[in-house]
Amino acid sequence: PQWYPSRVGLQLERNGPYLKDSINIQSLAVSSIITLYFTDLGQQVSWTTFFLTEYTGPLLIYLLFYIRLSTIYDQVESTKNFRHPVVHLACFCHCLHYIRRLLEILFVHKFSGEHTPLKNMIKGCAFYWGFTSWIAYYINHPRYTPPSFGHKQVSFAALAFLMCEAGNHFINVALAHQNHSGSKACFPSPTYNPFTWLFLLVSCPNYTYEIGSWISFTVMTQTLPAGIFAFLMVIQMSLWAQKKHKLYLKRFYPEVRRKAAMIPIIF
């Protein structure tokens, strides 16, 4: 009784899966005696709080570097050096990405679980906030040098970034409104919207668009920190995609069996 419900983990067997809150104990009992194993899951936070905290940080942190605070950059250099247009464009794209994510958390996403350990939120914030500080510091630095191929490179990468952002949004909307026939869920199918046609090739197109956004952002700004972040995102997204793909194969085998997890042919 000293732990609140979301902190309590109950299992039917040691090291087994945790029982969902919606399960009725009576439905599990095969006899008059049932054994449950208790685990303290630690401090918990809601998934909404988790993502809002994780994504609000990068949005605000980047803007602090963009306005070139005197505590971060030398004010003499800041006033003398002209800002290349890509610096403003990068700020717009970065803010757009996280504003979209925040709005989707509030109005689009549906979470299968209600809570997650607080330590996961701390690790997530450290990763996103830390990399945002590193990326923003270089892009907004008075001595920042623009991309090698100039306007063409910036324009092409910015267009690709916006397309990936739009695709990510439409895929998330499609996943949140999956078709149902009776009590059986169906894997989302492409619609008249061209951004959803990626469902024909991969089972996790939202991850495909996500890494596309960060690769485009890297090309647009041509900075090493953005490239390292994009590389790590590719690794993490591929791991998540493989895990989800296996679950989809169990639930929607005929529809998913010929699809790749995240990138056609490669993953």
C-alpha cells in the first residue's frame, strides 16, 4: 500500500511479463489459489509528461543559442558577423520539427501504456537536450561557415526536410486512426495521400521520415554535431523498427511479410 498503483509491477511468474492494469485477476486464476510476484518499478511519470518534457527542452534551448546570449557568444563577434540565411532557416526547421512533435503528443498519439520510469525521462532529456545544445552552438556561432555548395545545397535539403516532416505527420495520423473490422485491427494501408504510400514498402514509415528529416537537416547545415546526431538516430530508429516489425509480423503477417522494417532492401 505504500506504493502508488503505477509503481507496482505484478507478474504471474518470475521474470515474466508485467500484467496490464486492465486485466482481471479472476480471469487469470485456474484454481482457487494464484501466486503473483511483486516488483517495485520505481518512480513513474506519464508518457505525455515524458514526451512533453523531452521535446520542449530542445525547442527552448535552440532559441537561446539563436538569439546569441552574451553568456554563450562574444558580443563583439556577434554584432560584427553577418548571419547567413541558412542560420535562420535552420532555426525555423528545428523549431518546426519539435512544435510538430509537441502538437502530435497532445492531439494525435495514443499511448498503449500510461506510465514509464522516471529514469527513462532523465536519459531521454539528457540525450535530446545535450545534442540540441551542441548542434545549436555550432550553427548559431558567429564564425559559422555556410554549406560548401551554397544556395542549391540548402534549398534541396530544406525541401527534403519539409517533405519528411509532412510525411511523418501524415503517417502518425494514419497510425492513430487505424482501420478496424469488428474486433480485429488491420495494418494501416496507403490512401490517396502520397505521403502514406511508403506503407507499401516499409512497416515503420514514421521512422523512415524521421531519419530523413535529420539527414536533410545535416546536409542543409553541414555541421558535424548534426551528422553525429543523425547517425545515432538511424541506429536507434532501426532498432525500434526491427522490434516493431517483429510484432507486426505476429499480428498482421499477410500484410507485412513482404515489407522491410524501416528502409527498403537495407532494413
